[in-house]
Amino acid sequence: MTQSHEVSIVARDRGLVESPRWHDGQFWFADWTAGEILSINDQGACQVQARAPAPPLCFDFAADGDMLIVSSADGALLKQKAGGGRTVFAKLGPGMWNEIVVDGRGNTYVNGPSLLLISPDGQVSQEAEGFAFPNGMAVFPDNRTLVVAESHAKRLTAFDVATDGGLSGRRVWALLEGPPDGICIDQEGAIWYADVPNAYCRRVKEGGEVLDEVRLDRGAFSCALGGPSRQTLMITAAKWFGMDRMADIAGTGQIVMHAVSVAGAG
């Protein structure tokens, strides 16, 4: 395993930062403390693109470029146009809905009490349940495999994806040393995962072998690969004091960048 230590902090003094994305030539992230979704440029300047109730506050982008926002408080998946108009795209039902990912066919997956599939026309079906705190998700670029991070089980769980988006073939993709949060995939089929209590991001291959590691001085909540060559690992990080001290996170959130040798995929 190689260890990487050179990181640059491009934004400071945020709250609980999560859900990093590379979209339209920029990194995006959510600040759960502020209830904001922001884009960030190379100089670290942040621009608020949307506001929504939090926590949680996760988002991704539909095939047409519109933003999809998980509104757990409303039990709904919201769709926001570039101009700011927002509609209910799908009803998720009651529960603490959390992470979201959109595959290359335009299918959307949202996890929480269960794992839901939302088709491009807004139809909802339940695909799986019984997770040990489902967290980050990613779809491989061939649209044939979906991976879910199960934080409390310390594992990455994979599913086969059918052409209609349905899931089957549930299996353990990797057992990990710590609880995974947000994840992303690179072009060699390895997965980077963020780990809050151990304050690092690790790159692992299927089976769990650790290939690389980026250590931080605070919890790593999620990660995404982006930049012009997709070789920049963006990490959302913050100090974590426990669910009963969420207010203490304010001001500890950072956006951290690290150059990697293998580009992102998916």
C-alpha cells in the first residue's frame, strides 16, 4: 500500500460537508449545517446553487442536467431546473432518506430505510432492504454494478444492475477496517471510500486490499474524483463529535483536494 499525505485545503470554516460531485466542469458539495448546495471553483470560491432542509442533504444530477435533491423531511425526491424552479420528481415515503446516485441510463437510486430505484419518468420501486446504515453509493461506468457503503457493517455491498435498473445478485464487494461513508470509483475499478472515525480516505480493490490512503486531521465524510483529467480527489472533511453534538461541527468543515494517478470513472 502507498500512503499519500500531500493535500491542499481549498475551502475552510464550513459545516458538515458532504455529497461531493464533479459536474459541468466544477466540483459541487452540500453543507448540511447551512442547508446549502454549492459549487466551488479552482480558487476555492463557493457559490450557493440551492438551499434545502438538512440533515441529511444529498444530491446528484439527472441525465438532462437538472439537479435531483433528496428531501428527507418531505419524503420526496425534488428536481431543480438550472433557473431555480423546483418540482417533486418522485415520492419516496416516510423515513430518513440519505444518499443518491444516478447511473448512465438515467436511473436514480436513493437509500435510507430501503434502497429505491426511481426510473427516468419518476416511477419508484423498492429494490433491497436490510442494510446496516446504508451510506455512499456509486455505479460502475458499464452500468452493470451498483455498490453501497454499509457503514455499521464495515463493508461495501454490490448488486448486479439489469438493463431496466433492477437490482439482483447482492454480495459483499469488500470488507473494510472501518466504517465507509461516501465512495467513488476510478478507471481501474478500485473504490475510494471516506472513513469518519479513522480520518482517512482509502482506495481498495474488490476483496478489500488497500491500495492507497490519504490521511487527514479530521473525519473524512465523502469523496469524488474530478478535475479536467478526473485525477483530483476531492474530500469533504469535518470534525465529528457525535449525533448529539451536531452544532459543534460548524466551522470545522473543509474541502480538501489531492492529486491521484488513476482517473475517476462513472
